[in-house]
Amino acid sequence: MSDLIDARGLSCPQPVLITLEKLKSLDQGELVVLLDTDTSKENVIRAASSLGWQVKDVAATGVEYRLILEKA
């Protein structure tokens, strides 16, 4: 089962900081992040990549994004 972060409605840098905190607590696995701005999406992807996490999927629904981050 994936962990989930719902960062919708939060202003940067909060979504990035929350995501980084969670990623650092996980050695591997899958994390789903819900966001509602393009800036947050790009910043979370960049931050996750810096820790060795891969973007498995990015789904856009209206103005919201669902990122699936994965690390084996």
C-alpha cells in the first residue's frame, strides 16, 4: 500500500517540505502526492529526484495533480 500526502491548498514551500520529510523517513517504496499547483508539482518532482526517487506517474485532473513517486 502506498503512503499518501495531500498537499492541496498549501503554499510553497510547504508541499516540498512535507514531501521531503516523508521521503527521508522511507528507505524505499511508493508515495502518492496530491498537489494543486504547477509550481508545487515541479518543485516536488525536483526535490524527490534529488533524493533518488523516480516519478512513476503524473496524472492531471483539472487543476490538481497526482504524483506517484517510487524508490526500489
